[in-house]
Amino acid sequence: MTLMLVSEAAAQAGVSVEDIEAWAAQGLLQIHLNALQRWVDKEEFESVVENLGWMQISAESWDRVEGD
């Protein structure tokens, strides 16, 4: 398991730390505590970001179809 800091993950995805904390609260990923810092599993995080991106694309497509 490769860990990355929550703040690094947020910067990489272009979201806030609060967004990542919300994803964890929703059960989408786990935040690990180690050495008084918060970490996420890099693979798990990348999977969540990819899935959320696809959900966003699907929602935008759905909105366009309904708007026609």
C-alpha cells in the first residue's frame, strides 16, 4: 500500500481537503492516521477520483439529454 498525504491528494485532484474528508465520511475511502498526519491509500484515492469523474460526466450527459 502506497500512502500519500491528504493534502497532497487534494492538490493532485484539484479539490479541497474538506472534499476528501467528505468522501471518507461517505465511506468512499479511508483516511489513515500515522505519525500525527492523515494519509490515504494512493490506489484507492485514484480509483475514487476516477469513479467520481465518470459519475460527473454521466450526470452532465444526462442533463444535456433532458435539456433537449
